[in-house]
Amino acid sequence: MRNRNSKNFGMILSGLMILLVTITSMAGCGSPASDEMSGGAETEEGGLSTSQRDTAVEDGIPLDDFFANIQAGGPPMDGIPPLETPEYVTMEEADRFLSDLAVVFVVESSEGVYVYPQSILVWHEIVNETFEGEKRSITYCPLTGSTIGYRGVLTAGETTYGTSGKLLNSNLVMYDRATTSYIPQILGVAVSGQSKGERLEEFPVIWTRWHLAKAYYGEGRVLSTNTGFIRDYQRDPYGSYLSGDDYYNNDRLMFPVMNQDDRFNPKEVVLANRISETPFAVLKESLKSKGLMEFSVEEEPLAAFYDEALETGRVFHRGIEEQVLNFRIENGRIIDEQTQSVWNERGAAVEGPLEGTQLDMINVYDVMWFGWFAFHPQTDVYE
């Protein structure tokens, strides 16, 4: 799956420079973020003590090392402007500006389905919303292909997130507006400021295609191009996920990373997260071809199911009460060997003795392999 053809890389760089100039000039935001931005003095209130924060590590890497490797990405603080008061249109209205194969990100909530086109988020990277009375943010980094939902709750209080204008491992560095602590998006842990060492709480965001979302959900709210900013939402400055020798489809990186691994193409998509403090990744293409995969992390038996209807994957605990289930695919159906119950791709038993039972889901998200490994070099990979 390796792609070494990168003859147009210089053109991409030029396009990105134009993008940075455009964003900086149009955003109308404040002065650039300071390298010393730390959110004030650290205290022992509600979290790690000062001494604990100084020695805190993630995947064997001190948080201070992460902070030391943060670099300027080009735009100033909030120069890539998050959307604070998003407007929505119906699916029928969104059909006028979205092609069938357009990438979209879906949030399922008790209030309904919300759809966020990649073509809009590539220009804004963060949408701050309120679902079910709680502040939440849909975050997207084009350079690492990672879309992660984060709740706006910290020890310091309720918050929203902004773009710092910085990068770490080619990944978006956010900041929280309660303490202005830096939070690399993939890491999901504050590496500076009052919130240093605090991990954000995630919620699921599904990466899929527009025609699949339309067919599966039927109705929902779609983020409108009426954002209040002047942007060309029909043009992706990084290229296209559909074809071409551009950033998404070659193996070149734009910025330095702390750790590299050549087992896979750098931009191979994995479904990744962690169990306790142990990171893991599932090759998405392998899961697609197999339909399901079983593995264990931290002695926790897990199963990954591929959902063809949305072209996504989900990971579940295989334990039901004190029983560990093993699954197989038979005539296109997922069946457990212990009870012969039939399960759907969302981890629910729909036929058999366990009908009505729901497997506990572990949130995973799509991310380019290089971006995940740069933060988590001790990752176990399942393929």
C-alpha cells in the first residue's frame, strides 16, 4: 500500500502557504500565541500536584518532552477559527453542496444526528457545540486525519477549545479556554498550564461518506456553509481523499515527528485508542477485509466489528457477565460460538439466547498511522 509518488509535493507546500496567509488575514483574531503560554501557576487543587505534573508521562514519554517539541504551525492563536455558533441545514439542503463521496463526520446524540462535512472542518478544525446540555467539541486535524469528540469539562470548570496555532507531531495543538493549557489533539492530555496532566473525556465521532450517512440515518442536521467566515468550502487546500498525488495520498510528512515507524505507509488509516494506559491500533483495511477481529489489550478480551453500511469499525469488550465470547462470521452474520446468538455491527445481540444484550463499546477513531505512532510508540497493532 506504499505510495512513493510525490512529484507534486512542492505544489502542496505552496498551496499550504497560501492557506496560512489566507487564514491569518481573514480570521480577524488576536495576537499570536506566546511560547510561554501556560495558563498560570500550577496548583494542587483538583488534579495532579505540582511535583506529579512535572514527572507525568504518557506512553513512557514525559509531558515536558511533548511540550518541548511543540512548534509554530503558521497561523496565530485561533487564526484557524473554531466555529462557536454553528448553523445547520437539513440533509436535503446539504445535498446541494455535498457530493455523494464527500467525507463527513457524524455525532449521534439523544437530540438527533449531527453531520459535519470534512470540507468545512478542514478550514476550522474545531466546532464547539452543546449536546444534551453539555459543552462538547468536534475536533479535526487534516494533517493526521484524526477526528475526535471531546467533552468541555475540566477540573477547572466547563470550557470550550480553540486552535493554538501550534503543532506537535504534525497534529493540531488545541488550548482550553478555562486555563489556556495546551492539549495536543491525538494525545488528549494537557501538556502545560493549570490543567497539565489532565486527560480529556471523549465521545464517539463516526468518519463516513455522505451517501452512506444519508442512506443510514435518513434525516439529521448538517453543518451549514453559512459559518460567518469567507472560505471556499468546495476546495480542500490539502488535496482530496478521492484521488490524486496530494497530501492525503502520498507518504510525505509536512512537519517533524518525535517517533517514526515504517511497518506501514505513514498515512495508513488505523482505528486507535487505549485501554487504561496501553495504546492499541487496528488496521482499518484489514478489519474491512475480515469483517471482525479478536484480540486482547491489558488482558481485556476485545472484538472489532466492521460496519459496511457506514464504512467504519467499532471495538467492544467480549465479556458478558463472567463469560468471554468468541465470534465468527457465518453467511454474512456475526455469531458468537458460546450461545449461537446473532449480533449486529453495533455490538447488539439481535437473535438467540442473548437477544437484547449490548456489548460495552470502547471508543476508537480514524487516524493516520504516523500521527498515532508519533505519540504512542509502544502501540500494539492488530492486522
